[in-house]
Amino acid sequence: MDSNKKYWKGLEELNRTPEFVEKNKHEFAEPLPIEEVLSGAGLASRTPRRDFLKALGFGVGAVTLAACQKVPVHKSIPYLIKPEEVTPGVANYYTSTYNGHAILVKTREGRPIKVEGNPNDLLAGGGLGSQAQASVLDLYDTNRLKDPQMDGNDAGWDAVDAFVIKQLAAAQAGGKKIRIISSTVHSPSTQAVINDFIAKYPAAAHINYDAFSYTGIIQANQQSFGKAVLPHYNFDKADVIVSVGADFLGAWISGEEFTKQYVSNRGSKALESKKMSRHIQFESGMSITGTNADARIPVKVSEEGLVLVALYNAISGTTLPGTKKLESAKAATAVTLAAKELLAAKGKALVVAGSNEVANQVVANAINVLLGSYGTTIDLDNPSNQYKGNDAQFVAFINEAKRGEVGAAIFLNANPAYDYFNAKDVKDALGKIKLKVSFAGQKDETADLANVIAPNHHYLESWGDDNAISGYYTVMQPTINPVYNTRQAEQSLLIWSENTTDYYTYVRNNWVNNLLTLGGLSGQSGWETLLQTGFVKVASKAATPATNAANVGAAAQLIAANSTKLVAGGDDKVELQLYINTAIGDGSYANNPWLQELPDPVSKVTWDNYAALAPKYAEHLGVEEGDVVKLEANGYSIEVPVLLQPGQAQGTVSVAVGYGRTHSGLVGNSVGKNAYPFASFSNGTIGKTLVATISKTGEVSPLAQTQTHHSYEGRDVVREVSLKEYLKDPAAGTDHGKEHKTYDLFWQKHENPTYDWKMAIDLNACTGCGACIVACSAENNIPVVGKDEVRRRREMHWIRIDRYYSYEQNGEAEPDEETGMVTKEKQIAKLDDLDHVTVVHQPMMCQHCDHAPCETVCPVLATVHSSEGLNQMAYNRCVGTRYCANNCPYKVRRFNWFNYWNDSRFDNYLQNEHTQLVLNPDVTTRFRGVMEKCSMCVQRIQAGKLKAKIEKRPLTDGEIKMACQQTCTANAIIFGNANDPDSELSKALKSERTYYVLQELNVQPGIGYQVKVRNTIENELA
């Protein structure tokens, strides 16, 4: 391990601020709120006793009654098993699809409680992102509309149908246009229904509108290759990857799929083969992709296009017209080195760009043509269908509506009144349309302007299908009857088209007649097989090379002109970058509390968006973290708190979209500020970058961050080495060969004769996405506590992803001997180092130590060691002394300060019986005054053992998967029996890269970590 590197969690820890020192010097981070607890202030009046059983009893009845409808019931077919009826206490699994991913839905007593990836899913190999994991909670959201509405009042479906059909006929007869505006449709059956609707109403047209657009890539491919498609990228086939502003491990196009591909060339198996791809990232704001790069170079937003031009010049040996010199000397050097690397990997190289500017994408296309990437790392012949939005078409719709040419507008999974950059234009346009229909499940910002709301089913109540990428078809089947009086949007369109076919039959017929044969299936038996497997895969077309036909010189000149417009000038000017994060996304998930409380992978902020500024630039502006600043541009302004973000490019500010909702529900309303209005339409696309004015407001709004809630006091917990060091010594960075003194006076030797459950985590695979946190919350009934409690360091997550910054120490700023803090002058002197930090992500949960320090201090034996190597909690014994939390060196135990289940202060979650239906009955809910922590999903262990026992066979390796392990697209987590020498777990723990965190304390942790390896070029850049 590099001895001259310093690792730190956050700036407060690095700088030893007074607040950090004060909060971490006491035995406990927070004193017990005795008066508040004893007085019962703020507590709900109803009794919490047996609340879970009461909710279960009520909930099953309620859902059963709500789901009784006088329509034919088409039974879903469970995955692999076909029980005659539901067996109480036994889970059923059904195949379905979520945004093109084949998934399995776990149901208990007829209610979905967990979503997991289908292990055969071609996109993510069984992994799922945080949004998919959290989607089951939306099913039970009481903010969902219970009935259709007309003019703001509840109405019956017959009345709605009669009114809509009459208005559609009138619009058609009157020569008015009819428009269906939807987010990208990649369902073959949905598209067929829309086509049938258009056939019935020739005045109709379908417009794909995406809140976060990829029109720039699609239009660039039209110019370059005559194909208006979104390519399918193959990161697994690339030896060298250069990304310019594309967060491809995060929210860019298909993050889970790209993560799986990316890690295949960088994880343990790749390293065992002595190979590893190289990843170079140019970007302005620190993204999850940037944190994983081998070399990350901060550049201004206005320089991203210039980097692409410089890269093209270096690879082609020419100079494009309009070429401008890069402001940063380090960026210029990095471009030269990146070009050299890409040329050496010709045919196995990949350049991606995150900009929605057509010119930027045209240059990126030209670079990839020079590198021979098409047909290998980029596939135009089997494109992605995930985004088809056309910005110009939607702008044209707004204009024709304002001219009074549109008689009817129907919105499907689209909310432009919130996420279009000019909401006033949308409102004015809709004001001139007679029939406005929204299929929103909640009364969102656009539905609020509609005169008809025909609420759609939740996807877990729906039939359907998906075709996210060419040749891969997945099927959707309901796992529960509709809870409310909703109706599938496609069924509504069929009725309004005067088609009497029900949508289940429509989907089935579409598959039987058109799609089953693609997968070698046919007839009713083929349909039933499909419902069991969940998908079909069609042979792909041969990917072919491409020849560039676009005018690269003209694109370069446009980039130069755009960069000149963007360059910020003056002390109060800053380049504003809008981005989308992996939790809240485009804002569709704002009302999901699991996602709101999920710490951002980089900043670790929850329940808010913020203005991310480089520490040095913040010092220049005279603002500190938590200070509220006003951002103004495009005649719009917002006030958001400042986050000091190491690695942020100087002179830039990054703000996440997806916040500031006004009609999302109790959870999401007024959380953060809406940044969409900062965007603008130019050159055929909606851009997300511009120059803004930044000013101080004098107000302070502390952010709810989780990162530095626990301190290791400078102990060595994370290890990384360069690929060069690893190839020289595979044990580099570990404690192999180092002896630690051991003392066994306080612990008996534990005998684990049959099973010894342990875990291995590959730091090279973990990208820090946080999907495991949501999966753990769903599996283990972990409560959401809200922003205020997170600020008080009381988040309840059983697993956290620690994010460590590091940089090369060049004359470290030492803390004052008396105060233990770094002086302001010394802090400022080190700010330049913070521009070029590297990041390591480390999952941290209970280590299930054999010499567990928590066990020795518990006065009531509430935490004990099992005969299978697990550290277990007996909740009914725990009296809440918190001694165990104080004695845990990993700081992974959580204390229930309140009854989060039924305390009126936490009404953002589980405050109603319907929402409580999501609880896993195999895991007890915990109440005020007890400690809790990772149980290593002991309920899954017991279920696996029971299944093997019933089938009279031994457990097989890999049969039991933890919730965190199962959802990890990167396969960073391995769980198994260490007593089995042939298990994948045993092999991983024997790896020369394996080390144990704080091994020197002799607590004998049960989780081994594999050292992070970077294929770095940092020394060359220095």
C-alpha cells in the first residue's frame, strides 16, 4: 500500500473541525433524550403492541377486498414452482420485468414484499439498482389515486370512457391534432396498442419525451452513420475506456448493465488473469464513475467538448478548425496520454461522452471510428431501445398546442409540467387543449392540469412486456390484483379505440403470434414457459464497423463557439452543471422514502439536493459547507445549501435534478429545489449546462450527511495498490507475512462444526452505488427516520458504503498540538490537493467477529455468538445500554431511539396499514430502546437449510445469498461456508489480496476484504 497516501472520510475529518472533534470525543455520539422519551412528547397515541401482526391481519383482508373485481382473473405462473394455492409462511416467486430487467418478485400470503434480479437476466446478471429494489414500496403508497378523476372529482370508469371517447371523436372530426406524450416506450405490446390507437384516430401521433434526454447521441448517429439510434455499448470488450462527462456506472443510459460489463474486466477474475482495463475520466462534478476511474481529471463543463476535439487531434494527427487550448495543463497532458493508450488498444477501445450536444457526440463518434470501436465495443446493429426521446418533437408539440392546433393530449409516464425546462410554456399549452388526460398513478404536476386522470396500475399489478435492448424480450405479469380502482393505461387506450380485447389477451396474442417464435417457443405451452422463465433471447445481428459521414470540422467549430459562450466570467459567475443521481433519478421516485434516505454515493447527503463546489472555489466565494447560496440563470433562481466537494472542477457548480417536487406526495413534496428550469433548448436538443450567477444569502441549512458519523481515529481500514505493484507482488497492501500479537484471555474458542458463515468483499468490484443498502432495508424491515434524525447521526441502515478520499501528501498540514485542529491558514494551503483526490468505496456492516468486543460488554447477553459463526441479537433481552455500540471498533450497530413504526414524527413511512404490507414477516420489527445490526440475513440462512433438509440433501455452495449480495450487479460480495474448502467464499478468503479491517485488534472479523487495485497513470500525470 502506498505509504505516502492519507485517507479520510470527509473534510471535517481531514481538517479536524471543532464540530468533528467535539462529536467524536465522547463515549456516545448523542446523549439519551431522557425527558423526551419519558414524557412521550410527539409520540403517537395508538398502542404499538403487536402492531405488525395487526397490520398483517388487516392488510391481507384490505387488499383482498380491494382486489375483488368483476373481471376474469388470469393467474400468474410462479417462477420454477407451481403451487396449487398460496401456502401460509412459504414465499412464492414470480417473474416480471422492471425497465427491461428480468426480475423475480417475492410474495408472501399474496402480497409482494421484495424485488430481486432474475439470475439469468442478460442486462445485469441478477443484480438490480436501488430504484428497482425500492419500487415495491411504491405499490403500497397511500398517495396513489384510488379512483379515476374528472375535473378534480372522483368519477366512475364508464363516465370517464364516455367523456374521453366523445372528446376524441370531436377532436378528430374538428381537424384538431391528438398527441400521446410518453416517456420512451420500449414495450412491444404497449407500442402496438399505441399504433392501434393511432389507426383509429389518424389525427393522433406519438411523441417520446424523456426528462433527461439522449437526443444528442441519437441525432449525432443520424449525422455520422445515417442511423438515428442509441448504440449498445460493450464496456466488457474495452481494454481502455475514456469517458468525458458520462456517468456510465451511475445514471447514464444503463448503469447496472454497464457496471456488470465494467467489473468483468477489473474484478478478481480479471486480476487473476493478470489483466485489467484502464479507465480515464474527464468531468466537472465528481460522479460515481469518476470515483472508480484509474485517473480522473477535473475539467470545466465548457471544456468537455474541447477535450474531445483535443483527443481527436491527438489520435488522428490533424488539427480540427476551431481547436482551442485547454485551460488546465494537467488536462492537456492527460489527453495526450489517453490518446496514446487508446491507439495502443485500437479495436478494444471505447470513448463515451455524457453531453446532450450533438456536436460533442459527433466528435466522439469520429474518435471511435478512428479507433475501430464500431463492431466491437460499440454496436449500432443491435441498438438500445431505452431512450428514444426527441427534444425537437416535444418543443414542436408545445408550439402547436399554444397555437390552438391540438384538441387532445394524453400523458403516459410523462410529467413535463415538472421536468420540462419551461413549465410555464407547458401550462400555457395545456390551457388551450380541450381534452387533457393523464395516466399518472398519483396526482403529479401534469395530472394536476388535466381534466381527466385515468390512474394506471403499478407495474406489480400489470401485464406487459419489455424490449430494452435489441433481441432481448422480457415479460411482465401481475403479482397482486389491483389494490385500488385503477386500470392499466393500455387497457384504457384499447377501450378508447373501441377495441373490446382485454389487455392480458392482447399481450398474450402478441407473444403467441409475433414474439414467442423468436425464442423458439409457440402456443399456450410456450406462453406458460415464458411466464416461468421471464424472457426470451433472440440471436443478435453481426455487429459491423462504421464509416463516419459527419462533418467533424463543423462540429469542432460549433464546440469552440459554445465553449466561448459558456466560459464563466466575473467573481459571481459559475458554470452550472445539472446531473441526475442514481436514487431520486429524474424525480419520478421522489416520493419513495427508501430512496430519499439512501446516501448519495459520492456526497453521502440524504433528503436534499445541493450546490457542489470545489473547496478552493468556495473559499474564493467566502462560503462554507451548509451556507445557502442563490443560483440565478435563464430568469430563474433557486436557493440551495453548499456542499464542499473535493474533485469538483474550479469555477463550476453541480446541482442534481429530480428534487423540488410539489405534487409527488407527503414524502417528496418540497424536498430540495427544482433545477430543471435552468436547462434550455438549442441546436435541436435540451441542454443541461449554462453560466449562472452565484451569491450568498446569509442563511445556513446543514446537510444531512452520513459519511463522518463514525470515526476510526485515523486507523488503517482501506487498502489500495497500483496494478504495477500488484503484478510485482499479489499480496501488496495486505498483512500477509506480518505478525500481530494475539490475546485470547477474554474469549473462548468458538467451535463451528457444520457451518462457519463468512463473507468476502472485493473492493475492486464495488462501485459504491448503494443498491445493497436499499435491498437490506427491504429485506430486514429497516425503518426510515427522516432528515432531522439523520442530521442527529441516527440513521438505521445496517450496511453503509464508506467513501474515502485520498491524495499524495506533499507536506501534510499538521493539526495544532493543543487543539488537535488544523488552522485555517494550513487548510487553505492544502486546497489545491483536493482538486485531484482519488476515492475508494468500502461496504461496512457487522463483521461477525469471532472475538466480538460487543459480546464481552453486554450486561444482559443480548448479543451472543452462534454455533455457525454469527454474532446474533436477542432483541427481547436488550435494554439499550449501548455499551456494545461503544465497544464496536467498526461502528456498525444501530440504536432505536424511537418507535419509528408508529411515532407521529416519522409519518413519512409505515404510518398506515397498507404501507406496512411491505414488511417481511420473517424478520421481526424492532422498537425503541434496542440495538440492531446486520444479522447476515439469518432468515435466509435458515430458509436455505430448511429447504435442503426437506429435500434430504446437503446445502450447495451459493444456494444462500444475502440481500446485499443478491442485488450487487458487480458481484462484489461473496457469502458462504468457510468450512467448505471448495466454496467460492473459501477461495476468495484465500486470495493473496485478502485482508481484514483492523486485524491488529484481534477481534477476528468474519469479513475479508480484497485490496483495491488501480491501473493508474497518476505518476505519469504528475
